[in-house]
Amino acid sequence: MSKRNRNKLHSAGLGKHQCGPHLDRRALLQGALGGAAMYALWPIRPLLAQDSDGHRFVACFLEGGWDVLLAADPRDPSGSYEGIDLGTDRLAAEFRDPRPVSMGGTEHLWGPTMLALEPHADLATFFRGINMNTVSHDTARSYSHTGRQPAGALARGDSIGTVAAAVHDKGSLLPNTAISIPSFNRDFDNRFSAIRMNNPREIRDLIGPTRNALSEGVEGLLNQALEDAYSCVSPAYSGRLPEDELRISRDRIRKLQEQDVVARFDFNADTPEMNEIRALYPIGDSTGLSTATAAQLLRTGLSTAVTTRVRGGLDTHRGEWAVQQPTRLVEAFEAIGAMITHLRDDDPNFERTTVMVYSEFARTPKINGDGGRDHWFADSVMIFGSTLKTGVFGSSNEQDLGLISVNTTTGLPDEAGVQLKPEHVMATLVQSLGGDPSPYREDPLSAWIEKELTP
Amino acid sequence: MIWTKRVTARFAAAIVCSFLAFGCSGKSEGYADPRRIVDPEEVPETKRIRRLTADQFFAALAVATGQQWDDAEQFAATLGRPDFAEVTVEGREMSVGFAKLAGDGARETCRRAVEFDRDNGDPASRVILRRINDMDSLDPFATDVGENLRYLLLRFHGVYVTAEDDRRLQPWFTLLQDGLDPNDPGRAAQGEERWAAVCTGLALHPDFLTY
């Protein structure tokens, strides 16, 4: 049975609750099967125990719709484009010129806001010209988080962080964490549903000591009372019993408190580790705080997958576009660049780390009457890792940032090819991570998978 | 596979372990629940038990303890309140985050509720210690402790318990009295904290957190 299937919801059996000793035929059969499974797993248990370093995953979301012409899909300002107004004269000098960067042995232009990511070009795969098929924020967010077309604005699939956690988690205390962002779990067990934080500062409330704690002895008795308390509602509960879920959560809280990892998130502390983090991240603003928290969640082993909203405020429809769009992108990329640097400390080649950077859609190639850019279909996604071939897959139309068809093997423009969709990107990423790409209903771009991880 | 003595022994041990595991999963006291045990698969989605939403939890805590949780608004989104911009679905997972924050909230409100009751001379307006007569000592072994526990079970869980030996009261008696000597004059010193613990436990019980 695949890992994905093993981690999928199994309500049958879990919901059984007996109020007295009860050993029916089904229980006997289950017991025998359980025994057989134990017997079968016995010899390989030491192997499982050795494989404790799971793959780590971070998804960084830039909210509001980013201007890909300033980021992952720029144009050379010396060229002329009939459908694109680069707005160069409105931008500060440092945001006018994209920079050539070598990716996978080929030179590609990177937007002028992405300087902080250039040291990590050796890990980068860009997908360009992705058809988001909507210019509605809500719909596009659900689509971009899950890689599956939503029903209206309602997500139908699983967040990519949920999938990554379900595939790779090896029993971490907070397998899937979402910071300032919604997370969806439709197909996997509850334990892979994201622990949501409204802002990154809340991590210290979640993993820190109990507030208003009773004395140690009474806390112990309270815990025992909750263990012993009989729930009247359980017999009708479908899925894992509420008392079981609460017991698991209490146990995890106790372990978190025993490990005393909260100090690893006290970014103002005067310790060597925190001094290093403050030197690396722009910790004074929310971008640095969210990415530093994401990195620490992975580095401490608390989480396997983290999804974080790194920066908002990119929905620049008016004249503020010229100043706010590039400066906010720079802030976001500096924080993400710092996080990648930090994560490369213990995984230099990202053999066990993947970072995805995305936004709900792009912005129009033409500048509107108010001096800003509106919403645009042709989006990009950036992935830093070792499971995909480095380079650029796909393309938007050179002249007007429109959608074009690309060859699924080379990623180059090809009229006989396909129009790239979020489903293609997610199916490819999920397959490379060792998950099941079938829910995306598009074939993964196999030629771009450098290696497939084993869950 | 070669069927050796070692393999046979291992197989036998596995089967014994599995039966032991099943034996431990049931309630050994043989409590006879008068209701029919419902197979989860038979329960329609709309009738399945659900965790309280964030706002339901805040309101339930305020009604049960008579105290507002000061940090409720701060943690509302983390506890699952949708913003109806990006998140349109109520979060109802019994997650680590929910268990931790609900625990913090329950402890804060329960401590305050017991303090409030202690300073309150009118039994009818007390919330947690309504059936306790001797408010000076709060003796965990006092004769009215059982009556107060039954009142609290009704208040928090809507369960009307008539007998003091009902098993549903037992964990709370233990929480109140365990480790204390009924003959020790100093036993009442922990009374206030023990009652706060009982209140906290009732507020973190699945019967309080689900409907």
C-alpha cells in the first residue's frame, strides 16, 4: 500500500467505541490481521527507525498578485514589446534592469527585485506562463494553494503543504504548519491538517508553557482525570474519537513543553543562535519573522511542511505600483533568500529540502489609467530544491505576456504542446516528492523530474 | 519461508499482543450504556459530532464559568474562526493548537471563576462552588463535594447524575482528593486550586468541546 493511501482517512474501525468488553467476529479478524501486520513489520522495524530524516518543505506565498515582469518573468528593457509597457521610467533606477542568471547551464533573465535569491540559482526551477484561468483573488488563491481548480472560491484539493507532510512526515509534533494563511486537507488523515497561526508570533503561545498553569502535582492529576474521563458522545462519533484526538494533542503539547524548544523562537534573545538569525533575516518586519519561524520549525524538527504568507500588499492597481510593488517584492525575496541560506546550513544542496515561492496570479503587462497594473492570468512559480531539473520550464508570450503552448519535454514554445496549468506544476512537484500526482488529472512533466523521492 | 521455532514463537507472540491490545481498548468495568452503539458509517454527515467553533467555545466558556477569556479575540483565527475573505470554513480540528489554546483559556477563566466564587457570599450567584457550604476551608473531603460535582457535570456537560457512585464522577473526585489525607488539617489549603482544576478539566472534556 502506498504511503499516500496509508495516510488517507480511514474512518472505519477508528470510530468504534465499546462501553464494555466486546470481542466480536470483526474484532477477532482485526486482531488476527493486526498480529499478522506486526509480524510482517517486525523484521524491517530497525530500517524504519534509521530513516528518520524526512524531506522538508516550505511554501512561501506572496499575496495580492505579483508583478512577474519585476520578478520571475522579466523582459529586457532594451527590446520593444507591442503588448507590454515595462513602465521603466516610473521605476527607481535599481528596479529597471533585470539580471542575467545562469540556471541549469543556460542564462535566463531574473527580475531586478530578485537579487537576494541569485546565490541560490543552482537550486532554482522556474515555471513560467502558467494559466491561472481566473483573475479573482479568492479563486486564484484556492487554485494556487492546491493546484486544483476550486469550486467557485472553495478549495477542492489539498494544500501542497498538507501533501508534503502526509508523504514525508515521520512523526514530528507539528507535521504541517500554516502561518497567516489558510490550509486545506480533503484527503489525508487529520494529523496532517495544518496547525494554523494567525501570525508567526503565535508559535510561542502554541509551543510554550501552559498559561495560568496549576501546580505541577495538580496538573498531573488534571491530565489523569482527562485520561480517565468517560465521554458520553463518543459512540456516535465518526472518525477518530474526540477523546483520542484530544489525548494525542495533549501528548504532543507535553512533549513540546518537555523539549523546551520555545527558546529557539525567541528571536530577541541574546544567544548565539538568535544573534545569527537576527544578522541573517530582516527580523524587524513580518517577512523576516515569518520566514525565520518557518526555517526554525523545520530545523528544530517540529514540522515537516510549513506554508507561510511572506508578504501581502502586492495588489497595486494604482500609481503606488511603481514604488510599492518592487520594494515589497524585494522585502519578500530578501526574507526568502535568508531562509534558503539558513536551511542550506544543514542541507547545502537541498537534498532533503524544497522551497516553493508563488502568488495567486500576475499583473497586467500594460499599465492602466491610474498608473498601476491589474490582474493577469500568466503566472509563474519558483521552486528551489534538488528533485527538479534546474532551469526554466514554460514561457509566456514574449511580446504581450500572454499564454502560449509549450512542449512538455523541453518546456519551450511549441504550438503542438500544452498550455501550462497549476495542475501540471503540482503534479510534477508532488511526483518528485514521492506523492501521488493522480488527483491533479494532468501528467507530470516527467522530463523535468531530476529524482523521485521515496516517502 | 522456513518455519523455525523462532518464527513460530514470534507469530504466537504477535497474536497474543494483538488480542491483549483489543482487550485493553474496551472499558473493562462492563458499564452498560443503555443506548444502541451506532456504527459511525450509519451516522449521516449532518448528524456527526463536531467540535465547537471558536466563537461557540468562547461563548460556552463564558456561560459555564461566568468569565470571559481575555485572549479570545487574539487567538480566534488560530482556533478556526474564518475571516470570510480567504477562509470561509470553520476550523474544527482537535489540533495541538486548539488543545493548547483552549487549555490556556480554560485555566484562566476557571481560576478567575473560583476566585470570584470564593469572595462571593451568596451561594445562588456562585458559578463553580454553588453547592459548597463552607467557603472558608473548601475542604475537598466535605460532605457537599459530591453534590457540587453533580451540579458541575450538569452545568458543563448537561449530564444529570443522580448517584454519587456514578463512574462519571469518579475522575473528578480523584482530581479533588488524590494525594490528600482526609485527617490532615492542612488538606483544605489546596481546595481552591483543586476546584479550579476540576473546572478546567470539565471545560477540556470532549463532552464540553463537542456537540
